Amino acid sequence: MSIENQKIELLRTVKEYINNLRKGITKSAEYFQSGEDEKGFNMVTSIAEGINWIADAIESTRDIVNKNIFLDNLNDKLNQIVEAMENRDTVLIGDLFQYELLPIIDDMDKAVSRCLLN
């Protein structure tokens, strides 16, 4: 299998994983917003690992994704989430997950989909 085909397969895996990540982020946001903070915090490590894996995969396929996916905004939102976690502001964490992080994940999903269609 050529390197390019391996990268395309990786992007297919990213696409599938994004769907699972989206569900996890949504569920965690719901936990934080409904006061079930412990359940929300229990999901944060998996979410962070998933985001990190996706970011690494996107970086390693940068030549195929044609720089359509920008991670700067993601890093900014993650820093905001870390700050909210340090302040134990669970409502803000839920809001950041739902209204800031999910749209970035959706944009990544669209960009990966466009790459796979080409």
C-alpha cells in the first residue's frame, strides 16, 4: 500500500473517530450542564486523548488535507477549557464543549470529508 493510500485510510479512520468523539463531547457537556460533574470529568481524559490523536493524524496527513484544517483555534479553545477546569467552573466547561469545541470538531469532520471525496 502506498504512503498516500495509507494516509487516506488514516483519514477514513479519523472520520469514524470524529463521530465517536462528537458523541463523547456532547455527553460530557450534558453531564457538566446538569450538575453531574464527576461523570463529566471522568470523560475528559478520553476526550483529550481523542482530540490529540485526531490532531496528530491531521498533521501527518497535512499534504492531503491541503492545510484546510487549522488547529490554532482548537488550541485556543482547549486552553480556555483547561482554565475553566482549573477554576472548577463546570457550567463553563460544558458550554465550551458544546458551543466552542463541537463546532471545531464539525469543521474538522467537513474538511476530512472533502479530502476523502477528492
